[in-house]
Amino acid sequence: MSSIAPAPTLTDKLVAARAAASALATATTAVKDAALGAIASAVRAATDEIVAANHDDLVAGEDGGLSSGLLDRLRLDPVRIEALAAAVEHVVGLTDPVGEHVRGSQLPNGLQLTQVRVPFGVVGAIYEARPNVTVDIASLALKSGNAVVLRGGSAAQRTNAVLVARIQDAVESVGLPRDLVQTIDEFGRAGATELMRARGLVDVLIPRGSAALIQTVVTESQVPVIETGAGVVHVFLDASAPEQRAVDIVLNSKVQRPSVCNALETLLVHEAAAERLLPVLADRLRASGVTLRGDDATRAIVSGVLRATDDDWATESMDLDLSIRVVPDVDAAMAHIARWSTHHTESIVTNDVDTAERFLATVDSAVVMVNASTRFTDGGEFGFGAEVGISTQKLHARGPMGLPELTSTKWIVRGSGQIRG
């Protein structure tokens, strides 16, 4: 009489991930790259299956009242799937960080010290409505020698199930354990809570999503957390900002993809440039469907602008909403940023070199830019291939996180019989 084996518990999955991470620790770069190539091929081959599952998630999301921003993040079409596969292939060409010598020396007693990069071991990820993260984190974790346990949320559960299954098949096809990549979506919110308490089985936890989700993980997790922050992102137009450059940067920062964390949320305009720049900016932004909210000075220059409140300065809209404030100088702009920013990305548009350098030195965010769209804060754009997330904290990693940020270090000491006196 045959019997059906019980489904693995979440602890079973974490123990299996730990064992798989140990096996991966000795894998060569060639084997890891072969696995990545297999993942890219598997994702491409499963395009129709992924799109079908994603369609079901999108329908459920629309019925459940997901915002337009979250629906955009949830959506995978053939073009986005191809971009995911291409990003995995890009990771193949990146330097394997495992074993990299960070620093070293020889002590007077002859001991040789070397600090080298090593994998974390097991990386947990909690995210919502972002199936691209499933592929991005899995590929970066694999190349950096880590197993990964994914809690991708109910909104993308069907899509993530297909992606993880195809990734596991690809990993197994080159002789690596399929338990290197696992989803715990079937355990729901209780599974996320258990993952946060899995100290000793999970080495580090990375949340990606809303400010509320990130804060919950940071507050409740017993596992060390790398915090990826929400994006209340600013652009400051200085008095010398050229009109066309200002329009191009503001429009791209806000409109190109408003649902992502590096999209512009608050525009600050020097009072000496406000009457010159705001009318043309307002026309272009409105033509792109952007709703404008502003302070009294903005509303005096541009008619029909809604009144901005403190809630607007603090909000990551993830939609076509933009808050605007006119400020007397760069100091006031930086004071506003210091008060309301989530320390993600800030940009200044200016022709004044001294003002630009002062802005760069003073503003305390993960990425600070001069004369560039905030949409460039991205692991792919920075040359990291995919990205784990954008860290807004100051410990371990800050800014877009790629392969090195998924490693720790250890010291190797080589001696010839030395003892300490």
C-alpha cells in the first residue's frame, strides 16, 4: 500500500536551504554560471506559462483593489520576461565575488592575514507584487554562493510558483540542489512571520515593498535585516537650471515608470527660477497625466494645482502624482530633503559647480546626483546586472545592491607554528 509523503514544513525547507548552501559553497564559478545560463533559457522557454499565471494574478489583483502602481509592478509580459532573462545572462559576465581578497598583510611574527569574501549562506527575501524580484534575487544569490528563500506575497503567488519551479529545474539540470531556490508563499503571512524568526537557519533577511512592509520586517525580525527603503525621491531645480534639461530630467524621473522606488515624488524649485520653469513643467507634466500638488508659491504661479500637505511631502505615491515646493535657496532645498526624504535618491539640476558640489557633500542619501534623472538609481543601470534592492541604511550596504553586497568576509590566517607570548 503506497503512502503519500507529507508536504515539507517551513522548517524543513529552511533546513534544506542550509544544506544546499553548504553544497553551493564549493561550486566553481563555471558551474554557477552554467546554472544561470540554464535559468535564463528556462525563463524564456516558459514565457507563455509565466504570462498565463501572471494574467490570473493580475485579474485577482484588480478584483482585490490593488493600486495601479502595484499592478504595474506585478505585470509580466513577453518584453519584461525577456529583460529578466537578459539580466540573468548579464550576471554570468560579472566577476564572482566569492574568494575575492579584500585586504591582507604579514605580521612581524610571520603570520599571513587575508580577508576574503564569503557567501552569507541562506538569504531570505520578503516582497510583494514584484515577480521580477524572484528572478533577480535568485540569480544574484546563486552567483554569490547563497541559497535563497522567497516570500513573494499572495498578489504574485501564481507567477512566483511558475518562476521558482522553472528556476529549480534549471539549477538541478547542472547538478546543483534544487533547494537552493525555494518559495514559502504557500505558508502565507504565518510563513513570513516564521521566516523573520528563523535566526540560525537564515543568515540575513531583505524586505522589498511598501514602507509598511519594510518597517514590519525591520521591527519584528529576529534575523539580521538589510533595509531597502521606500523612495520619497527629490529633484531640486537650482536658479541656474537650464529649461530643457530641467524639463527632460523631471519628466523622465516622474513619468517614465512612476510605480518604482526611484521615481520622482517631490520637485523643489529655486524661487529665482520658479516663474521661468514651473509653467512649462506644469504643461508637460499634465500632458503626461500627472496630478500636481503644490505650496502657496507654486499655486500662485500655476493655476489649478492642488494644495500640498505634510502628508504629500512624506508620501511615496507610486503613481502619477507630484508634489512641488518653491524654496528660497539651496539650503532650504536641502533642509526640506533632510526633513522628508527616505534617503533613497536626490538630484540637483544646476549649472553652478560650487552649488552642485555642496549639494553632493551635504545631502545624506544612498544616491545623490547632479544633472541626471533619478531613474538611474538601479542595479542594472549601475552595471550590477539584476539587483537585490536599494539599501537606504548605512550598515553593510547602501544604494543598489549587487553581488558583493550578498557576501560577508572572513579572515584566513596562515602560520608556521607561531604562538602568542
